[in-house]
Amino acid sequence: MQKRDSAALVALSGIFALVFVVAADFAAAAEDVGSLEEIIVTARKKSENIQDVALSVSALGKDALDRRYDVDLQSWANASPNVVIDDLQQGPGSPAAIAIRGIGTTDVEKSFDPATGVVLDGIFIGVNSGAMLKSIDVQNVEILRGPQGTLFGRNSIAGVINVTREKPSTDEVKGSVRASYGNYNDESIDGTVNLPVADTFAVRFGAAKNSHEGYFTDISINPATGEDYGRVGALDYRAISAAALWKPSDAIQISYRYDKSWQTQDAPPLDNSAQPNQLFCSYYHQCAQSVTTPQGGNRYDVLEDGVEKGANSFFDTDLHTFSAGWDFAPTYRLDYLFGYFKTAEGVYQDFDATPLELYETNRPATYYQHSHELRVTHTGDGPFTYTAGVYVWNSGYRIDLTSYIGFGDALYGLPPGTILVVPQTVQQKTDSQAAFFEGDYRFLTNWTLTVGGRYTHDKKTSGLIDPSMPELAMKGSIDNPFEDSWQQFTPKASLKYNFTQDWMAYGLFSEGYRAGGFDGRPGTYGAASTPYNPEKVYNYEFGTKTEFFDHRLRFNADVFYMKYKNKQEEESVPTDVGTGQETLVLNASSATLKGIEMDVAANLGYGFSISGNLGILNAKYDHLVDPTTGTDLSSLHLRRTPPVTGTISPVYERPIGRGTASIQLDYHYIGPEELTFLNTPQSSNPHQNILNATASYKINTTTISVYGSNLTNNDAWAEAYDVGAGVGVGGLWTYTVPRPPRLFGVRLMYTF
């Protein structure tokens, strides 16, 4: 751990300890203080108090969500320790880079399975594009840390972000409208209405719209006017939803929801951070100003060439969710859940981020997934309860990629100014079936044993259309694809002991795995035809959950030790054909990840409450060999593994006049982190200090708020990628993109 981060850890630990001591003192002394909000989670696919669940989970309930100004899934990263969430800014759809306890994925390609399961109303979103969920009509958010292989299956090797939205209700007519305006002409409005149609039937409708003019300035010169192009990165998002609930009897509940969204935007702007040892700098003199300063200077000043100005990308989604539940006996329930999710997208993007036309792509793509889950749950006061079920998944995508390469004179000796047009189509499909079981057995007085397991069978196919690979005529075409299959069993066991009604401790062992597959961006036939195998994580964990002073103070903590085997490493490496680079995915490494996590929340009295979390992470490679040279790289850092993360969130609320005023601050700390496989200095982040704030005044059912996010105006990199890099070889260039700058505005909300 770096010295500066050791100091930050000491400071944060001291602040966290001080918060706990002060919270305990106030909570004990303030007799008129109400209890903390009870948080009910469905982390184990049944409703439970978060304090009774023997696993590491953080949650935001409805009250906490209403106080915050969350825009999308990225906003929830500060709600849990050892969680990093960034927008990859590669193409439309806000693809998400999520890392929990140092495990995550950093690529937008749909061939890369996610490491964190993003689950929306029970539906697993199977790709990074579309996983950056909008904070609209959300009821609660749960962040489960550590592998969730038993109940959620493959591709939840890091954890699960479980999001539940409001459902139709037969109780009464109700709804809400929110409207906001902020800098960068950020305009947002959304609303919902719930309509009971009969005692047994209700519907719920929603709509949302958001637009802004972009956070970047294109400083390249317009040849027609001699001026720069001005603001770029504009976005326009629209969504509608319709849901229905039918309860033909007290024992049966059937629901359906349809969501449709449209997003048009400028292709996400990128920065050129090429260094002297990289081709774009050494040959074309398109260089970053320094290791930390991109070519444009200010990280929000970009250079683009050859890209149609204006909205040149789109991302459309459709989601169908159907569920049916039947309480067929006093303590038995049968649930069926069906989900269908599809996306269509297109983007023309200037990846070289220079005034020259060196590397640009046109990337139209489609994706679909549909899943079926049938499970039976036995609950009640008896000593034995369980959940068991079967799961079927099918998905597929196709991308018709065209790359425009302007550096053929440097690599292939072509005449200067020649633009190589390199087409490639990739189509991949996945079929997966699983059976799972998890049961609790309460023995003696205060002991509960949990055992479970999941058996999964995966099959994947990959076909290409690529004129540079004549071998595809024999095997590997769209009509005669490569294929492979894998089987995996992921067990779980935990032991929980309740010292008192408000204090429990647990020990946990769990396994998770991320599916194998085929490269989705190969440049050679060997890379296209060679599958990579699943990776696995073995998690050992001990934790405690406590509440004090009549539920006015909550403190949860855990320690974990994880062994990461057959880790899939993706690296952009140089080639002498096509685009001059390809992405290889190989099971090239193993690693050990260990750490400590703490959550605290307290009602202090006198209108004050506070919450916070602290994560300490030690992530190291045990073994890492470069997939192209055989060089030992075990001294490198794993990507997105800051050694310290922490959040402190004080809230003050008091009656003023006819209403109630409140203010919430969120200070979030992220330690130094690496964003690229080779830890290049131009892609590294120093420690980050991020401050968000919301101040509100509520009268009856109307609330007006002012908000600010990233008030410290932190411009750390959200994503970085070394293109065509190898050990001892700088490669072609590095592109980078900063996190959103300081944002602020006003919001009005009305509920009825």
C-alpha cells in the first residue's frame, strides 16, 4: 500500500471510529430518537431483514433513496465498501465497469460476460451495455458483495446489484412527478401514476426524459468556419413503462411490466493520452502533453476528426418482465419469472481522439436475452426452510464492425493518407441451464446452518464474417460456428449464531464462477477459434451484524479472504494484419484478495443521523504470465482495486415553518487504482475525494431540492485503454476519459 494511502487509511479509520463513538454516545443519550428504518432485502430471493442475512450486503431503502440525488447505477457506488462503478464511455448505452472486492470487467464488448450480476426486478442483465440502470421508480437497491453462485449463478462472481422498482398497488390512486434543471443544460423530468382498476387489479404507468448538452468541448478546428466545434457529448434519453398486477385470490399474484427506452447521443468523447513510446506519438506526433495531461490539455477538451458532428449514436432497449406467484400451502410458495431484454445500437466513434483520421469505427449491434426461472420457497417458523429451483437462459448478439485505419503507412508501408477499411462481423450465442438449492436449518437455540449449491451447464457458439480469415470457410463462419461447453457446480455453506435478538455473527464459504467463451474482437484465426475457460473464486468470510439502543445504532462488519483461479485476462496486443491489434482473452493468472468491510448507521437525535462505510482491500496476483511474451507480470496491480474506499454521509433534518428542511452530505474516498492491464502511468488514478450534497425543503407533498455532485470537481479517469500494447512495447496509443465534472441544479418533486 502506498504511503499516501496508508495515511488516508489511518485518517478514514479514525474518522470512522469517531463517527461510531459519537453515534453511540448520542444514540444512547437521546431517549426520544426513533429507530432506524428497517431494511428488507431479497438478497436470498425471499424477504428478510438485512440484519438477519448471513452475507455481506449493503442496501438503500426508500427513505434513503428519496434523500439522495441519484441519476443511475453509478451513483450507488458510495453506498457500499469496496465497490467501484464507472461509465466505460465506449459506445452508447453507458456500459458499466463494476468492480466489487477487486473483481470486475472493463470491456464493452458483449462477448465479455459481466463479473457482477445487475438484477432488475429479478431479471439478470447479461451484458455491460444496458447495465447502467437509471434511478427511476426505484424502491430499493441491494449490493451483495462476494460470489453469489448459488442463487444467482454464473457471472455473479464479484457480487450482485439487486434493484427493485415500485409495483402496482390495488390500495389507492397515487403517483409522483419530478423535474430538475442543472448546469450543462441538464433537463430531466419523470413521473409515475398508480391506478387501482378493481379490488384485484391495478396498473402503473411511468415516463422519463433527460437531456444535456455534454460535458466536453471539441477544440479541433472546423475547416468551414475556422472555429472549434464547441460543446460535444450531448445526450437525449426517453423511457416509458407500463405495469399490471392481478390478484385473483389471496394466494395468487400475477404481474407484467414493459419498459421501453430510446437514447440518442454524440459518440462519447475520448482523450488521447499517447506517450513517446507509442506509435501515435512517435510517428504521427499526436502526443499527450504529459503523463497526466492528455493532448487537449484540459481533460474535458477533446480533439476529434472524421466524425459526423451531432447525435451519431443510439441505444434502444425493450424489457418484458412477467412473474406469477402461488402460495399453494401455508408455508410454501411457487414462483415463475420470465424476462426478455433486447437492445439495438449504433455508433460511429473516433477512438484515436486526435485531429487525424487514424482509428475510427462504425459499430451497429443487436443483443437479446430471455430467461425462465421456476422456484419453490418454504418459509415459516419451523427449523428447516429452503429455496430450490431451475433456470434456463438464452442470449445472442451480432456486431457488424467496420474499422477505418489511417496508420497503414507506419505499419504496412502504404502511401500516406490511405484509409484501410477493415470489416468484421461477429455473432455469438449462449445457452445455459441450471438447478439450484439453498436451505437453512436452525438447530439448538441460536444456531443456523445454511447449505446450498448450483449446477450449471453452459454452451456457447461464435461465428465470424472476416475477409482476412479464409480459414472461416472450413470452420467458424456464421453458419458453421465454433462451439464449446462447460459444466460447473458452485457450493455454499454458512453457520450463523445469534448472541441476542440484535447481535449475530456468521462464517461463510461460497464459490462463484464466470463463464468461458470466445474472443469477440479477434484479429487472427487462432484467437477466433480458441475458447477461454471459466474463472472461479473461492470466498471465505466472517462477519457480524449488530444493533444497539433500541435499533438507533447499526454496525455491520466482515473480513474476507478470496482465492481467484484461472482468471480471465483480456489484453489488446499488436498484430501484423487488419487493425494492427487484437484483444486476447486467456486464463493467464491467479490472485488473492482479502480485506475488511464496515457499515454504520445511526439516529443521533436532534434531527441528526449519519451513515458510513469503510472498505480495506489487499489484491495481489499470485501468478500472472503475459499471454503474448511469457513474461512474469505478477508484480502488477489488479485493475480497479483501490486499497481503501470509504463514505461518510451525515443528514440533518428539522421542521421549519410549515414544512421540513433537510440537508445530506456524501463524502466518498477512493484510493489509488490502475485502469489498464499493464498499469501504464498515463492510465493510473491517484486517490480521489468526491463530495455530493442535497438540500431539500418539503411542504406536505411537495419537495424542492438543490443538489450538487462531484463538488470537488474531481477529474480522475473513469476509463483507460492501452491499444496494441505489450511488454516492452508501447503499442499504438492510450485513450482515456474522465468522470463527469461538477454538476449542480434544482429539483422539484410532487407526490399524490
